[in-house]
Amino acid sequence: SKKRAKERQQAASGKGASLPPLEIEVHRHSVDLRCGRHFVKVGHAPYAKLALLHRRAMPAEGAPEAEAEAAAVEAPAWWSTEGSPGGAEIEAEVAGARLSAQASEATPDPRAAFHQRLFALLLRYKTLRGHGFHAAIAPAVWRVLTSRLGVGFEAFASPLNCYLPTFGSGFSDVDGAFGSSGSFFRLKPAQLASGSSACNPPFVHAILDAAAARVEELLAAAAAADAPLSFAFIMPGWKETRAHASLSASPFLRRAVLVAAADHGFCDGASHQRADPLRASPYDTVVFVLQTERGSRKWPADGRFEAELRAAFAASVPLASAAERQERKRKTPRREPKAKRAGGGKPAEAEADSDEGEGGGGGGGGGAAPSEELLAELAPRLDAWVAAK
């Protein structure tokens, strides 16, 4: 079409795209962003976490002097869904005040760069339509991994679901402004030569297999260098995968903890825009702890660790009322979002929650597995993608 030809010509020329202005509305429980017909939203607590991650990664664009109160709130409270509501409300109030001042005084928005990056981030992950691929282990589990195993890096995460501020993810173009180190498969060996990491890949066979192989290679190199290196590798109990077979037989395996599906849950991949943060796990989950000799002495995966880990997973089971709401929502036919009327009008909620599909992702943690139909469609492309890494 003429429109597409014009867009291609504009992209080839190096000129920026002509886009509608970014509209932002701060509501009681969410911050909504719209650009033309595209709409995304994020809850106050995730908005606060993302604002802080952006300030850490992009200090030149981060916190203006007038926002010192929000910046002073302690960071760790924002990494979890149990975070401080005070920090979240401060961030939302600051955003609302800035937008009001901009509208009334025609002053530039000091958060304009952050909001543009935030919109691009949210739209990217919404487009993937695969929240199951971006589910993450719950805060209670993270507390055990950080306190017992000294975990300081997430190999597979996203700015939306990360618990730690240091993480790898699949989309450095939009995630980098929020602290992502890039793809786990592209990180240099020197960056993972020592230390303790958690590895929770998307539950896709090809990615699980490739991640397990990379972990084994890194551990072998660290062992040769007599360096302390540790990985907590979280995956479904899929014994048919190469990943499960290789890690079960690894010389670096110190402990394997199998948790029944009914005994744990995950943080929903869309928890950044939902009231119910936890979702039931459809599969058993196994946690492989793999360490070099020095790593096992520094971070022992002993019986006490296993007991605390099982208790943390048990605390992550969603409430019965939340599970019922999620099941009703899953069975409800998806509504087509209504177009925004000329002259205003609130975006339809259906548009915000229309990304319930089983689509794939390339950077989040584990969660629900894809449908067989989708696997058949994606498998060749996933294998080619992994091989290219």
C-alpha cells in the first residue's frame, strides 16, 4: 500500500517516524498510556519499580530534582508484589502532578523520555501475547534464593517481572533502558565467570535445552579456573527434554528439588496490570542447583535450603478466590476493544487485557507451556533462533 511504502521510505531515510502524541492518564490503580490506537496500562507498584529501574540505568533521563522524594524510597520494596504502597503512590502522584502542570502551564514533562520508553516496553510485551512465558517465581522463593544461595543475577527476566535490578532479557532495544544486560546467550563468558545466578527460561524445549547447555559450559570453565559459580535452574519437570536429562546427570549438580504442581504457583506474567499477582502452576517444577566446588562451599544447597525453598513455593499458591476469578476470565470469550471516540473517551478495558493468548516470548521467566498447535508453528523458528545464538 502507499502507506506502507511511505513508512519504508521514511525508515530508509533515517528520519524518525511520525507518530501521534503519547497520552498518559493516572487513575486510582493504574497509569494508562495511549499512542494513536495502541493502548497499554501498568499498575502503580510496577510503574514505581520501572521508574526506579529507569533512573538507575539512565540517570541523565531519570529523576529531576523535584522528584527526590520518590527517588529516596528504598528500592528493594519495589521488586516484589508485596512492595511498599507508599513508594508506588509517591511515584504515581508525582506523575499525575507533572502531567497536570504540563497541561496547565504548557511546561515540558521531565518524565517524557521515561514515558516513551515505558510505552515501547509495555507495547512490546503486550504484542507477544504470551503472559505464560513471562511468569516468574514468587517473591518468597526469591528471598530463599538470595539469602541461601546469594543469587545476584537473573539470567532470564524482563523489566516487568524481574526481582533483582541486574538481569538478562530478550529485547535489549527496549529493555536496556531499564537495566537489562541483554540476552543470556550473548553475554560474554567473563560476565558469568563467577557469582550466583538464577536461570528461569521460558518453558520452551529449544530454549530450555540451549540454556542448560550454556550453564554447563560456564560451570566447566569456572571449575577449570577454580572459581565459585552457582546456578539455580528452574524448569518444568519435563523429563523428555535434553535440558532435564543433562542437568540431572551433571557433575555439578548439588541438589534437585521437585515441587508438585498443586504445591506451588508463579507470579503471573501480566501481574504488572492485574490485581491477582499469582497464578497456579500447570506443571511440576524442578529446581536444579548446579555449582562448582568452591561455589558449593560458599553457597551450600543443604537440607535446610530445600526445606525453606519448598515452604516458599507453597506460599506462592494463589488464593482460591483468585484462582476462580482467573478461571472465569479464561473461559469468558474475548471482547473486541472499542475504538476511542473522537474527542475523548476512556479506552476499553478489553484492550488492556486482550493479550491472554498462548504466544511466545524471548526473555521472561518460566510459566505455562504453549499449546501443541503453537509449538508446531514456532518450533522451526525457535530452533533456528537458538542455533544463531
